[in-house]
Amino acid sequence: MIPPGVRAILDALAFDGRPADLSHLAPSDLAFADRSQLTLLLSRFPLNDQVRPHVESALARNTERVKKIADDYAEIRPHFDHVILKGITHIPAFINDPRLRVQYDLDLYVPQSQAEKTRDALVTLGYEPIEGMDSLAMDHLPTMVRKTGWQWRGDFFDPEIPTSIEVHFRFWDPDTERLRAESVDNFWARRESHQLSLVDKVGYAALHLTRHLLRGNVRAFHVWELANFLNTHHDPDFWREWQRLHTASARRLESVAFLLAKQWFACRVPDPVEDSIDRLSSSVHRWFEIYGWSPLESMFAPNKDELWLHMSLLDSNFDRFDVLRRRLIPVSPPGHVDAIYTPEDQLTLSRRVTRAARNWSYAASRAVHHIRLFVPTVWQGVRWWFHSRS
């Protein structure tokens, strides 16, 4: 179900040297690359005259965004103790050129006891929480933005997109995922200035990817970035440190992300990581054989195949039922999508009506999405039940 042009992009970005032809990319292929944050990586390859201007223009605009993100972080940094997650801290270990990494927000971790104090400090800097996010299952406070009046114009690389802030108060959400990742709270104790240690950076990046995989919203760039790290870091001492500091429960969840990176981008995997992947259950390996590309295919033919991976990782039938109920019949409304950056004093009556209509329309579209997928998902569940016992 993956279009040929999209497959060509993935082949070009793979690490096994496979041939890839980028000379026939369609506009829809570039739209996929934009949404998946892969467009900027294409600047490393020969491109035809139709594709090159799009990629070069995106690279120029993102270069401006990189500077804006850095300036916004420099303003925030002195106001409270924190570590910054992902984003700019992935340079150079995960990707060597900051211009090739799209970043829209700053993910800041603080201990839960400091979360509200941190939010108040950001309010004094002009940031405000986005409405409608309180009921969502998250490991951070509602996203905070400055209401500049900016509106989405269809440009994923727009330098004027306001930087959003997410104040994280945990590294993993065991209550929602029903899976434990013991020892991750120690990431904070091992921090180095305002960053995680490198072994914890890769651990958090993998946990972050696994969480998005289980929730059905994987971004291909995050998979490539982790694959790039695995492909370039083979120091045995580093991975022995990973084994020592990260408990078995954490390494198990991280290894799910490592396996996804290996499958999608054919990266070289260090021996300790390969061993950890091999220890995953046979049902997890079976899921990757059958559904390993489903997270990408869902962009073209929606599915919830990640549910069966989640079922394979859970030990309790009660936990399986809880996850199935939450994913098959969501009860929390989605967050707001319109006029997020518009100040209250600029919301005229007609603008408020438009905002309400668009937010309700988005909520209705998500409801329809879940309703349409209910029967196909149940049918896939029956098939998976037989597969897992064959």
C-alpha cells in the first residue's frame, strides 16, 4: 500500500546502499516527505528540476526556523532547572546538520513537583496553554504557545510558526500504556547540564518512538534518526553502559523502536542491541513480519494494526481490555485545532463561530475515523489471534 515514490524515498534513505530512483517523485510523494519531515534529508541526493527547487526552498526556510528555535530556547533556559528532550540535543549524535532537522516545539522535562512552577514561569514570558488538551493522555502539561496571530498556511517549514513549549513531568506514561519502563526516572539524576546523558538520550528517543508506535502516530523522520544513531554508534563500552543503566523492562520497550528502525531503514545494529531485539517475544517478531509497515501504510489506508503489537507486549488480560477499550472506543475529545495562536482580543464574533465550527468539524472527523475503523480493526484482531497461535 506504499506508493512507489514513497518507497523510493525510503530506499534512498536506507543504510544498506540499495539503489533508489528519485527522478519520478510526484507532488503527493513530496507531500508525504513534508508531513514526515523527510524532505530536508533529500537535499543530500541528486534531484530533478521539478523536485530540487521544493527541497532547496524548504531547506532555506528551515534554516531560519533553526535560528528562531535557538533564540527562543536561549530566552527560556535561565528561568528554571530542566533538561531539554530530543530536538536540538540530537545534534550531532543523531543527525550532524541541524538544518536538516525540522523542529516545531521545545520539549522540556522537569520533575513533577516543579511542573506548575515551570508553567507559571513560562506564562510570565508570554506563553499560554492551548485550550482543550486537559483530557488527553499525555506525559506533559497542555502545550504552551505565544498567541501571535499566526495561522496555518500549509507550509511545514514556515519560519514564522510560533515555537510551542511542552513541559514534560515524566519520561514514560505507564498508566496509559499499561507497560512499565523501570529506571527511567534516573534519567534526571544523570543529566548533564540541561541535557540527558547520551545513553539516556538514545533511551528516551527509543521510548518516545515506541509510545508513538503504540498510539498509531509514528513520524518517519524519528525512525530514520534513531536508525542513523544505531548505524553510527557501535562502541561496545557505550552499549555495555546502556545495558547496565537501563533495566530489562526499559530495554525491552526501547528494543521495539530499535527493531522498527532496523526494518524500515536497514541500519547496522550493535550486537547488544541485536541481542535485546532477539529477546523480544515471538509474537512481537511475528507482528513485525506481518504488520511492520502498517504505521507507514496508515498514512494512505488508515488502520489500527499497532494494537496487536500492544497486545503482544502486555501480560495482563485486564490491561489488554483497557487498551482495547481506549483505542477502539475513545472517549476523550481531540484538542482544538483552530485559532490556537490567536489572542482573545482578536477573536471577533465571526471568528469565534468559525473557530467553534472548525474544532467541532475536526472532532467529528476523528469520530468518523474511529467508527469506520471499528469493524476492520476487530476483523484484524481476529486474524491476529489466529496468527499468534499458529
